[in-house]
Amino acid sequence: MTLFERSEAIFEDENVLHDDYQPESLEERDAELEQYTAYLQPVINGSQPRNIFLYGKTGVGKTAVTKYLLHHLEEDARQYDDLTVTTVYLNCEDLTSSYRVAVELVNTFRGPSDQISRTGYPLNAVYEKLWTELDRIGGTILIVLDEVDYIGDDDSILYQLPRARSNEKIDRARIGIIGISNDFKYREKLDPRVEDTLCERELHFPPYDATDLQNILEKRAALAFKDDILEGDVVPLCAAFAAQDKGSARQGLDLLLEAGDLARRRNDPVVTEDHVREAKQLLEKQRIEESMKDLTSHGHLTLLAVVTSTVADSSQVPFQKQQLYEQYHDLAVATDRDPLGGRAFHNHLAELSMLGILDRTKRNEGRGGGIYYEYEIDVPIDAALSTLENLHMSGELDLESLRQNAAAQGLL
């Protein structure tokens, strides 16, 4: 009996909708492409490369544009006999220190049989190995550090690499750094010397609007789906949902992929608006579940306090910490848990904000009112409730009544 057979009714090539797909051309980023190309021009001229810092929200094209331009840069450099260009891409999500980045770079440049351990060396010893590898390769070497903010405060690598040649650590290679970050305030956290070095050239990628996203999604959809599979409102709806949220092309593409997958699983002949709406709910629920998987029960209660406060009086949104703390305190008591103090509760609010589940706004009322934060839920209440219902506290609280009240107020 055959358990798996190829299904070719919906997709022509679903890989086109995945994150690692590299399009032949990039849409709606003409201004950024032009400026970015100008910043990379010294490389083709055989000069010292500029250090470039890109920032903008997730899914707005920073990484895609970088990979696209560096691919063309390497290809175009081959026409010049006196020029060699090497590009290296690292995602720093798991590289939370300069030491880890340096080790990863050494191992990237070396063969599989010549790797070094991730622990056990002094940092200076790893840097010496890195200088050796860079000089061995020679030429112009561009190092992309995506999600560079994960390196945190231990950012000496961002100072050492661009200055390695002027500090006579290397003499056969020219190094350029391209830092990419979703954190708009990351620059403010850098050591001033690192800031001067890393942010030699800056490029901001604003969110896409609905028209931009529709254009991007239409071109991908034409490649990803078979003819006449998408009803006419599917792509505009995916674009509108993504534009309303974060202006992220990635979000729109994920919606298209999930909607198509729903239609395929159900053997539906076409992808409809209903598939898109259901896909949106599924993806939002998955995102919250993924974000909350490592939170404690008090983190879950903090989210529930925001949801409960919103349903109780949506006219008061956003809420200050003290308002939410009173709700949280009652929920903790109701579930036989010892309530946390105000500072610990504040930390849970901050964590939920960092995860994108809450929206936090800083207020400054001057000398009289002081500085404080306001919070509101930044995901659909329905998705938050669905996640909380699956947690171990679901049997201890009447979440169904809360859902009914939210529905009655049009909050779902």
C-alpha cells in the first residue's frame, strides 16, 4: 500500500514561496538597491570595501537584497584578473558572542577535517587563527552578519575585523562587514568605536505597503501555483493582511503557502479567501505557541491578564502596568499560585513585548507624570486564547466564557 504520492493539483513549484528561494529579480526595492549598489562599488574598483549596516523589520527584504547583490558582485568580479571577491554569510542567532562568531568564521574558511573546537581557546588565539585564514584566502572578503544584534554586548569582533588590516593583523586581505538587524535601537547599544566602524554606511528598509506586497506576491504566485488555482481575491487579501501587521513580504508568502497547503490537504479544486483567513489564524496560533513554549506559568498568566483586561474594558486599551498587575494578581490567586512582585511581573511584560505578543509604548508625561509604559495585545485575541486553552492552566480557568465575552464585543 502506498502511503505517499505526489500531489500536483495545486502547486507548480511551492519552493518559490519558501524563505530560502532567491528570485531572479527583486521587486519594490529599487531605491534601496541603487543605494546599496553604490555602497558596494568600491569593491569592484579594487578599493577597501565600506562597512554597511542595514536595519528594518523582519521580512522587508534586507537579507534577500544582500544575497542578491553579493551574488551579482561575485559574478561580476570574475571579469577582472586583478580582483577576487569572497563573501561569507553568518546568521548570528546562535552566535551570541564575539568568540562564537570568530570560531564560526575560522571553521567556515577551513575544511571539514580541520575544524576547531567551539570552546577551550583564549579569544586572542581564535583571532590569530582567523587572521591566518583571512590572509590565506586574500583579496576582498565581505562578511555578512545577519541578526548581528544577537552578539549582544560582547561586540569586539565588530571592531577587530574591519581594523585588522590597519592594525597589521593581515596584509593580503581587505575586509568589509555587512551587519543586518531588526533592532532599530541596536546602534545605540554599541561601543562608540564599534558604531563608527560598523555603521560607516547605513541603509534603512521601510515596511512594504499593500501595493508593494501585492506586486511581490503576484509574481511569486505566478511561479508557485498552477494556472487558475487562485481565486482573484487571494493574493490581495494576503497582501492586505501582511501590510496591516508588519509590512512583511515573508508573512504574505507564508500566508499564500499555508492557504495553498490547506486546499491541497482537503483536495479542494481552488484556493479561496476562506483558505487565506484560516491560514492566518493557524499561523498566528503557531507563532504564539512557538514564542510561549519556554515561558513559565506566570508568563502565561501575564498574557491572560492582558487578554482579560482587554475583554473586560476594551475602551481602556492600552493599559499601564499597575492595571494589569491587579488582574494578574487575581488570576494567580485563582489558580493557587503565589503572585510575583511588581518588578518580576514587569519583566514578564517586557518579555512578551520582545516576543511580539504585546505592544509596549513608552510615555513621558514630564516632571508631573514621569515616564511609564503602556501595554496592549499585539496578536489576535482568538489566537491568544487558543494557545492558552492548550496550556496546563486551561482546566483551572473559565476561558470559554472569556472567549464568549470577547466574541460578543466583536473582539474575535
